[in-house]
Amino acid sequence: GKHRSSPLTPDMIRRADLILGMTPLHIQEAVKLSKDARGKSYLLKEYVNCDPKNAQIPDPMGSTLEIFKKCFKEIREACAMFADT
């Protein structure tokens, strides 16, 4: 589609009720940008109580199509669980 990513800003963090990242680095970067991220930033899979041993979803950039599909499946499943809550 027409969606494009955009850099996270302190204003986005301030306005957000919930911040969901895929890796711990995403959460760390949000908190580094703004202290407002504390207490409302979680890993997506952690937030939906999905397999805490594998709570991160690694960035597939530069990987094979198979890896992209695996990441997509993990995100889709976690989003479905999120929608059910």
C-alpha cells in the first residue's frame, strides 16, 4: 500500500497511549528519545503474552523471503491476539 515508515519523535511518544516494538532495541530507543515512553512501551509479543522466551521479532531487512514470511506470520499472529483483547 501507500504506508511508509517514519522516524519516531518525542511528540509521537508523548501523544501515544501505547508503544509496541518488535525488539528490545526499539523500546530502548523510544525511552532514550523521551522519558514519556516509560510505562507504555512493550514488545508486541510480550504485550499479548505470546511466548515470553521468544518475545522479540527480529528485523528481516536483508534476509531471505522465507525469513520475511516468518516475521510476517509472527506479527500477524500477535496482532490477532491483540485484537482479541
